[in-house]
Amino acid sequence: MDTSVKVVDGVHWVGVRHPDLKVFDDLFPTRNGTTYNSYLVQGAEKTALIDTVKEPFAEEFFSKVGEHVDPAKIDIVVVNHTEPDHSGAVAQVIEKNPNVQIYCSKAAENFLKQLLNRSFNAVIVSDGDEVDLGGKTLRFILAPYLHWPDTIFTYLVEEQLLFPCDAFGAHYCPDKLFDDEINEFYTDFHFYFDCIVRPFKDKVRDALKKCEGLPIRMVCPSHGPIRRSSGQFAIESYARWCAAPSNDGKPKALLAVLSSHGNTRDMAKVIETELFAQGLDVTTFALSDMRDDDYRDALEQADVLLIGSPTIQRDAPPQVWHALALISSVTPKSRLGAVFGSFGWSGEAVKMIEQRLTGLKYKLVADGITFRFTPTTENMDTCRKFAEQVAHTVLCEE
């Protein structure tokens, strides 16, 4: 069993390692395991925990805390984020000390009520609120949707330590705790961002603005190594990855097309040509062989998304549903959309895709069009009018 690790005077890592974790939350592969980082901050008057650990690791966690203080004498638990890998031992802290104060956001209080199913002593924090532990001051920064609505950052003023919970973290479990003691882990760092944080790029920009001007000596995330030497690199990486989409140049249309027998593809060519003629830049993806990252990048730059699909077995093909699923993994620049396609036996796909887009909060800028087998000359004229209507709506939105 590991022991606690000193971060600076009065601050210790009391988290746990999970090196054999293969899939996080049954969703994301973790090639190098993970850690559940918790931090004990001891002032002259009060002691605080910043986050806890996943419940199955509570015994090891309390053993580390006990190296420095009786867990029953913890005064404050800061819940930066209520996901169970961070809040899993909060209930046991409350059992040990029913009077412990739980500092958290309003959203976190609501979530904890349903996670714990018991009363607790909540202190709701706002931007800039502080608590003095006696020579150590914790300041709170609201950072909603990084990556849950409840998230806050905690900043230790005197030591210039930022505790940002999931932001700037990585699923990576090395033998040592600090970044300057281990091998480079950029791939795991970027993969973590891509899976967890990328859908909330606009919220990252908001949080980074709140941190501007803060002297940051270390970044102490809730997963992976403490960034003792590369905290600014992590912050600058997020700033670069989350830069706002450019508004320079023409509006951009993204065509995502699957065509089993070429008919939907022929429709797409007519639509693409008309969109160009109307003044839009057009990027077209063949969904049968696209790279997910290229498509997601295009979603983040597109002013309108058009999906072309056949109907196969009374449904849209799996590649189309996959392209739709990827929308939730990014922050689209715009949520304007339209759908077209062809069919042979039946034509349900276009309506199904429209329903999914509206469920994803897209506004349909033209009624979907679908034609049976080979489109006629009249059908292609309809495609041109469809594209003209799409372009007109997009240009009016600019």
C-alpha cells in the first residue's frame, strides 16, 4: 500500500492508484490505468480535504489521511465535482464527522443529495469565495461543465496551487507522482481531453478566463500526475485545443454522405455545387471511410451540417448513426442542419435522422428530401432548390 506524498508544506496527496484499470466508466480505454487524487490541506486552524476517492479504495484513502490527522477531525471537504470517482468516500467522512462542512457548488449540493441520500452540512460557494484554514486560504472558481454542471476549481492562494479536478488531468498511473519524475505522457493527456473535456470547449474558454492572472506554481488534477514543472504547458494546451472557431471567410457547410449505390452521392454533388454557387465553402465526407477526428474538427468549424443517407433495412446505416453520435463529443460551431437521401424499398432514414438532429438541438433549415432509386432531372432541380434554401438560411444567420 502506498503512503501519502508531500506536495508542499501542509499539503499532501492522499489519493490512490488504480494501475490495472482497463476501461474507465465502462466507456474509455485506459492503457496505463489511472489515479484518484485527493489532497489534504492543513492550516493552523482547520484541515480540508480536496475531493476524495472512489468508494472501493476508501480504506487505503483513510489510511493515508490518518498519517497526518484523525479522519474524524477533518473540518472541510471540498467537492470539486460529484462524480463517484471523486466523491465516493464523502459519505464515510460524514459518518466519521457528522459536522464536517461540505464546500461545493449549488449543482453539486443537489447531486450529492441524491448520491448520498442523507443530510449533510453544505456550504455553497460562488466565484471568488474563500475560506481561511489558518495561514492557508482556499479560493473557489466556478467551472461548470468541466465536465459536469457541478464542477469548481479550488486555488490555494499562499502556495499558488490549482486543484482543477478533471481539467488538465490524465488517466495515467506511474510509479511516481510528479510529472518531472516520470516519462512523458502527452498521448494519455490528449486522449483524456479528447474523451472527457472536448465536448465543452466553450466552457474551457470561460474557465481559463477566470484563471487569467493567477500565479500557478503547480496544477494538481484529480487524475494522473501532479504537474509540478508543466502546469503552464497543460493550461496552454487546453487554450490551444479550445480556441474559438474562426469567423473569417465564407460560411462553411459540412456534407456527410453515405451512398450504397451512388444515388445519394449524385444528389450530394448537385447540392454541393449549388452551395458553392450560393457563396458557401463546402467540405464533404464519405462516411464509409472518414477519420473521426477529421470529421469532428469539421463539425467544430461548420455553419451547417447536411447529412445524406440511403435507407437500408428500413433504417439509416450504422455509419450514419456513428456520425450523429460524434456530435455529442464536440462543441459544434452551429446547430443548423438538413437531411437528404435516396431509397429503394422504403424511405424512413431521412425522417429518422431529422428526429435525431432535432434531439441534438439542431434547427432544420430545410425540409428533408428523399427520392426513390435513380433521381430524375426534376428531382435534381429539387436538390438545387434544397441547397439554395439551406444557403439562404445560413447566410441570413451570419
